[in-house]
Amino acid sequence: MANRKRSIVLRCPVTAEERQLIEQKMAQLPTRQIGAYLRKMAIDGYIIYTDTANIKAFTSELQGIGRNINQIAKRLNSGAPMYEADIAEIKERLEQIWQLQRRILSSLR
């Protein structure tokens, strides 16, 4: 082992189903050595990263808007009279939701 080109051993336990999927993908290539296949995939395989920061921010703002709308609905359901200001606030919150959606969609393009 001292004279080996690759002296560092990496181990990765897998389930029987995962092993079967790996072997199915290996069958699409000319290699028959699982070590060579795994090295190639670990070094040259595609990494797909999706930045969800905008979606998380959107969700957070949406939750805040939802809380505001719920507070208005709770007040109205308790028998309090509906005021024009309540309707205006709901419309304003809905407009905020639409603006957030447009901003998220435009940032994904």
C-alpha cells in the first residue's frame, strides 16, 4: 500500500438500491471498475446548485403578510365592524404579494 499511486481511501456506505442505481449508471459507460467510475463522477460530475435565498426571503415576507391578513380576519370574525381601512390594508398586502412574486420571477430569468 505504501507504493500505491492513490494512498488515501474514501469509504461511502450505500444501500442495496443505491448500489443498483450506481451499477445501472456504470453500465452506460465503458468502465467496469467501480472505483474508476466513482472517482470520475466525484471529480468531473455535474453539481447542480439552486440558490433559494430569494424564495426563502419571499416565504418570510409572505408569512408576515399572512399574519397581518389573519389578524384582520380574526377581528372581523369576532363581530367587529368592517372598516374601509381594513379592506384597503388587505388590498395593500395582496399588492405586496404580487410585487414579491414578480421580483422572484424576474430574478430567475
